[in-house]
Amino acid sequence: MIYIIDDVITYNSHDCTLNHIPTEESLSLSIPSGRLFEQLLNSNGEILARDTLLTEVWDKYGLRGSNSNLNQYLSILRKALSAYGCENLIITIPKIGIRLNTEIKIERELIAPTIVADNLPDNTAVVTHADDQVNEAVLVSSNTTDNIVQHSFTVTRNILFAVITLTLLGGATWYYSGMHSAKLSIPSSTEKLAGGCEVVLMRGADIIERQSMDKQILQILSENHQPCDPGRRFYFDKMTSLTTKNYGRTILSACKLNTSGHIISCDNFYYMDWRVE
């Protein structure tokens, strides 16, 4: 779906991109930001409760959202729209929810499928008809023989079979390689917390997710009376749940280092269904 906002900005919900019509500049939003923006654009000016947005943008996709996340993504959307000259599109109603400014015009356009015809016989013509919002291509052929039709059908069938076979093989290869080498494909990162201790995040994270991880780590350290000093290193891993029934698992390894920076011993702290308070 393409949304046209105030005749100045377009938003493509398929690839989460904003486009400034006068300058043709574009900006890609993150997937959560795109989901949030689409929920607002489809609200027709109705007030959406924060709990509703958290459910539709995060919970339904096995992610954990919070009011802090919601506020930060709303701020990102407002700044992006403001940079393209659209002010006050998103309005916060204190203690009630979020809604769009109904005084700003929003139009919608379906993205029509594109049909490309290559290598058609010389005596074949392409006629396009519009039926509501769906484009259909009708091929009108004249003076063709049964042999040509049969040959075209055979070639098309063989090509289609080859494409399906390659797609299935590629999907299977991707799935099994991903299952067995997931940890290799997700880069880790290292940072230091206040106090001087070193934290190794086993999975990469963006800025917003890292703030949440830091909060989790500090909460785990506090609950288990673990100091954060230069002689300690912590390994933190968070596996987000793939369903909305729980919040996944979290493990933190607290390791002591010798004077050379090598690990002497570690204590592991494992949580199931963890949620930051």
C-alpha cells in the first residue's frame, strides 16, 4: 500500500520507506517503526490505546514492547516527518492514547502488479483491462497453430518446474544452515558498564534494544549481588520468544578475570520467561 500524506510525503508499507515528493529524497524505517506507522495510518483518526499498539506492533510478532520503546519509535517517526515538512501528524492524548491529525490529508493507493511480456510471437498482442483496482493481462493470439501452442506450453511448464525446484532447494538449504549456524551469523559486541566491568552481548542489537539489555544486565547483577568492576567480565544472551505465551529466556555468565585478562571462573544465572520490571 502507498500512503500519500499531505501531497508532500509518500509511505510504502511494503518496504517501510518514506519519500519526500518535492526532492525525491527517501528514508528507510525499521520494521517496528513501519508497523507502528501503518497502524496509525489505517486508524482513520481514531485514538489508539498504547496497549493496542504494543500488541499489534510487538506482541503479535513474538517481541517485547514497552512504553519506553513506543515513545522512542513515535519520536523517530515525528522527526522523520518533520524533516520532510510534515508537522503534528501524530498526536499524543495524555493518559488515553495516540491518534493522527485528521486535518492533514492522507490518501491510499494500491500497488498494482507489473506484468512483463517477453519473447512473445510476432502475431501475439497484449491487451490490458482495468477491473476495479486489479490489473489483468489478456493475451490475444491470432493465426497460431496447435504445434506452436503445444511447444509454448511445454517450455513454460519446464521453466516453472525448474524455478519451483530451485526455490525449494534454496529454502531448505537456508533453513538448515540457519538452524545449525545461527550463532555464527549473529555478531556479538562488547561494551563496558558503569563501574568498569566488561559485557559481551552474544547477539547484536540496535540502540533501543541495547538500552533494554543494559537494564536487564544491571537488574540481574543487583538481584544476585554481583559487583561490576574491572576484574570481571559478563557474557549476556537473550533468546526472544517466538510466541506471545512467554517472553523467552535469558542467561548471564559472570566471570572473574586474572591480571592477564583471562577467565578464572564463571557463575551462570539463567532466567525463563524474563521480563524487565
